[in-house]
Amino acid sequence: MHLHCPNGVKWSSTKWCRSLGIEEAKWEKIFPNMPNTSIEDDSRHSPLPLRIVHLEDDAADAALIAWTLCTAGIQCRVTRVENETNYAAALRQGNVDLILSDCSVPGFSGVAALQMAQAANVSAPFVFVSGGATPETRNEALQLGAAECLSKENRIQLVFLAQRIWQNKADG
């Protein structure tokens, strides 16, 4: 099983699974109707891939968001983290263009993740991507300093946001 991205970037399911922390045997169960093609190195297609840290405990949600961005033509490198320790390590590595965060993962909250990014002076936009983002949740997230609070079901808003960030990065 392979992913096909219309922008010419192709990753095998093995590479997606490795990058998103999914067992390859579960790939076909998560995405049973994914088209078949092949991909290798995406770095030669764009000198400026969008570097994304994604705090998400659900592998299927993380894979779907990464696939959505890829099929929209956004060159990106998504680093999925599942807990506070790995999130902190990803922030320390730096070079982050966008942070996506579920509102809660076991033992860690999205609000704590936002505060950690703020304390570390990470300038990347912080976006909550939640399965149950109510207007109240959205308003609270924005008041705390998040760039946006989006629903997992309405990923097109995430695509538009990522395209703006990617274009700003390309424009320098």
C-alpha cells in the first residue's frame, strides 16, 4: 500500500507508518481504500517543507491529517508525538513551522502543550485540532494564545492555514 500525493511527492506506507508511529500491519485497516503508488525522498521536491509537530495519541487521526496536507499539495514533514516527554524533545529540536495539538492526550493536555511552547518561546503558530471543538473551546483556545482551534472533521480549514504558513515561509 502506498500514498499518492498529486504534487509528485510519494511515500510508501512503510515510510508513513514509521513517521507516524503506526504498525504497518494496521495501515490497511486504517486506510482500506488508499490509492496505490510509490514514493521515496520528498526533500528533492521542495527546498522548504513545512515542519510540523503534531501532538496526537490517535495514530489514525494523525495519519489522516498528514495525508490531507500531502494530498492538498503541501510539502511537509510531520513529527507525531504522543506525550509530554516527546513533545518537549520536539520543541527543543527547534525548526518548527507549525504545532498541531489534540485538546488532550493521556496524561497531558493541549493547554499545557500551548503553555510549554509559549514558555520555550516557540514562534510557530499553535493550532488545536480537536474532535469536539465547541465555540466555547475555540474562544478559550484563542484567548490563551492559540492561532486557531479547528475540528478534526473539517480538515479543509487546516489545509488553508498550512498553505498560508507554507507560502509565508517560501516568500521568506
